[in-house]
Amino acid sequence: MKTDASHDGLTVQLHKHFSGAGRDFVLELSFEVTAGITIIFGPSGAGKTTLLDCIAGLATPDSGKITTGNRVLFDHARGTNVPVQHRKIGYVFQDLALFPHLTVGKNIEYGLSGINKSERQEKSNAILESFRIAHLRDRKPAEISGGERQRVALARALVTDPCVLLLDEPLAALDAATKSKIIDDLRAWNAAHAIPILYITHNREEVFALGDRVLVLENGRIIADGTPHGVMAAPRRESLAQLIGFENIFHATVTAVHEDRGTMTCRLANTSAELETPLVRADVGTTLLVGIRAGDILLATVKPEGLSARNILPGRLLSLEQRDVIVAARVNCGVEMEVHLTLAARDSLQLQPGHQVWLIVKTHSCHLMAAS
Amino acid sequence: MDWQAFWLTIRLAVLVAAVLAVLGLPIAYWIAFSRWHWKFLAEAVVALPIVLPPTVLGFYVLVALGSRSPLGRFWQALTGHTLAFTFSGLVIGSILYSLPFAVQPFAASFALVDPRLMAASATLGASKLQTFRRVILPLSIPGLVTGVALSFAHTMGEFGVVLMVGGNIPGVTRTVSIDIYDQVQALNYAAANQTALVLLAISFAALSLVYGVNRKVWAVLPWK
């Protein structure tokens, strides 16, 4: 049974209040998504899973309205609340929730019980093929690998031709290679079906790898909405910056504005160190936050010359700490900065704590945010 | 050995276990999943027969079945005779007496089913009843076997309720445990011993089944 709604978007506007377990929590958001993958990004406890539960009908909002295409799934004002089993929303849970007592084939056919046997088999064969799991048909979920289980869970949700697909960190436990193959298959499937897919993650890499659009959720609210690059490269709020991994965040005061060059000069708080940064709408004297990723900073043992980078800060190496295949160096240049190096760089520079070093930061590696 | 009493007891225990296997499911489902604030009161009522002296339960059942109660009068109008001191009366009393032995294992195994599996079933279009049949029941097989085996064994050995409700009518309400009591009263220890051994063997077999099923299932369920 094909639905006309399959080419339409999802509109969500909801309010839900929780109290208990020592905290009050309010989920309050409104957004609209079209066909394609939309990432819902945020720390744990931001309300991501509750949002999906509300869309699927597993949780009931206090007020608001949820529609897909021209179908109203929930409308508090009119008292509409379509039961879960009639919403036609595919949902892949974080722990997948494959039926342990059923084979892969029976798991996939679970949602097809309303149609006749030959059509059911045709559909399940097609989806088993497109997710490359046909050879697993007669195995139980406990007898297949983690990546294969993810494929089964996706196939089980998609075989019912849902209007919307909800994915709750479905690939969190997988290695990058397995993950990207599954994503390719999901994209291929959605190229033909074109439904909105909401994809929850708290993994930064997944945001860039997957989404056409990202909604950043924090404390039950959407705090940013846009393309992965737009949202993640220039965050506007301190909390978001910490969230997505700026190792270096400092207060800084605007000391000069160069409208003609599109830059500003900012002095790091309590130091004489000055940074040239991109121009934002701020007056001289304003205090802002500067975020610099540890991987965006270069380290030199002699003062470099003839560089395009505008910020060269002298400092002293405090410590070196190896984390897996990177070395985190802490450098005091008025403020303490973290710089990430490769193992080879550490060895060839013969770095030792106490050495004089220079840190090089490109103007556009300085991300400015309003100090909240 | 009184074979008439033996077969009567088997018939009673099978019937009671069968009725409880059906009747116990909705009660257990409600106990496992209801969010009613006062649910604990209902749970206490279901569990009452575990601690209540069988004579007390038997007394109330006798009164309820007797010709002065609405149920007793209804039955008499329907069939022309009273429920007390009949096999049917015995079945009703035994169902109440063994209710917790079926309902509690059922409810415990339902409550163990991962709620996310039920949610997944619902998002795939299954109604509550379909989810119950296709997900909850198959995953609760050890609990179902336990409940049926325990209510069977428990009914096999009951004494107080039978005596109160059924009396001691050969071929109608005379069960093996009453037979044992009679033999002992008559100082016929050899016959009592023989019957007691049979009951002991049946009880042991039922409990072995319960523990065997649960162990085997734990051992082969890798998702537990």
C-alpha cells in the first residue's frame, strides 16, 4: 500500500514537560523537515530520544501538533492522537530491539502481516537484497554481527514503507567502514523513496558525513539549525562550542575593528596577547569568546617568518601527553592553549617541556561567539 | 491405592491448570503492565490464597456457592442443583486456590520482556493483542510452563479447600489427599504410604519440569 504522503515533509511543534528524578525538563520545539537526512545533534539528556518517541507516538506531548504530509498524527487542540501502530513511522531504536525469538526473515516480515504471502515475500526479498542481508534470512539476531543487526533493523523498519524514518543513534557502536557502507545503502534506498529521515547522533563526524541539515538540540530546545558546515563551523553560543569540541575557549576583548579588511583584533583576557580574528558584529570594548580547535594550531620551535597566518604567539611548552595517535601539547602563552601534534612531529622537533615555542593560528581558525 | 480418587484428582488438576492458563493470561497482563495507582491492592488479592488458610478460603467459597448466595441461586436455577459438594464446585474452589501459582509466574515473565520490543512491535503496525501474541507470549514460555506446572501440582495436593467445598464423596469430590487422610484415620499406613509416594513423585516431576525449563531457557537465551 503506497501512501501519497511519502513525498511530503514532517512538521513538528510540541511542548512536553517532565518532572521527577530531581530535575524539571521541558521539551519545547518547532521545526519542519523535508525528504532527506536531517541530523538531530546534541548531548545526552538534550531530549533527542523523547522527541523521536513523541513523533512515533510512544510518548504524548502536553501540547502541540505533529503532521506528516496532510496526515495529522497529533493535535492537542483537536484531541487527535493517532495510536503508534497506525502512524506508519519507521523507528530504529538505539538498541535495535530486534525480536530475539524470530529469524532475520521473520523479523523483517513482522510489519507485513496485513498483506498476502506472495507480496510479503516479494517485499522482504527486495529489502533483504538492497541491504545485502539475504544470506542471513534463517539466522537469529544473536547469531549475526553488530553491523548485520543494524542492517536488519533498518530493513525491518523500511520494508513497511513508512512516511518518516526515525533513527536513534543506530550506528553508534560500529566502526567507520561498516558505518559508511550502511549509510550508502540507506542513501540509495532513500533516493528511490524520498522520505524525511531524522537521525539522532552525538558524534561530530556523523554530522558531517551524513546530513543535509542539522538541528542542534540542547536542554529540550533547538539552538541551531542549518547545514552541517554552517552550524558546526561557526557556532554562536558557548555551550554549543564546548559541545562540539573546541579545546581552547577564551574570553577576549575587541580592541580594533578593521571593516575594510574583514577582520578584528582581540586581546585575550588578562594577557597582552592579541589575535586577529574574522569580523563579527561587535563594537570595540565588547567581550567575546574565542574558540580555537587544538588541531587548527601549528607549533614551531623557531619564530616563523614569511607566513600568511596572522597570529604568531610566543609561549612555553608545559607538557606533552600522548592520546592514542595524537600528542596533546599544553603551551603557556599568557593563557594555556592545547595544541594537537602527530607523533612524528613530536619526535622530529624533539619537544620537551620548558622549550620556547611559537603557536601559529590562522585568522579564520578563530571562532567568535557571544559570551553568555 | 484408590484409582478412582487418583483419576478424579488428575482430571481436576488438568482442568484447573487449563482454565488458569487461559484465565491467568489477561490477569497477569494487567498486573504486569497496568499503571493504575491502586494496582497493588489487586496484586494482594490475587496473592491471598498463598497465605490464607485453605479452610478459610474453602469456607468463603462454600458460602458463595451455597443456595443462599446470588451465585448459588443462579446456578441452582440454571442446573437444578447446588454447586456445593459437586465436582464443578471443586473446580471453582481450586481455580481460586491456585490462581497466584499461575498468575505470578505469568506476570513476572511478561514484565521481563524488554519494553523496547513492544514499542518496536507497535511501530511496525501491530495492535496490543498482536504484540501480546507474537512477542510477549513467545518470550514468556518459561513463565507459562512454570505457571501451568505449579498450578497443576498445587491442585493435585490440595486438601483443605476440597474438604470444605467438596466434602468426601467417592467418585465426585474425593481426591487423593483426602484418600490419604482417610487411610491414616483407618490406621491403614501401607495404603497411605503408597498414595503419598505417588503424590510426592508427581510433585517432584512438576517442579523438575519448572526448574529444567527455566534453566535450559536461560542457558540458550544469549540476549538475556
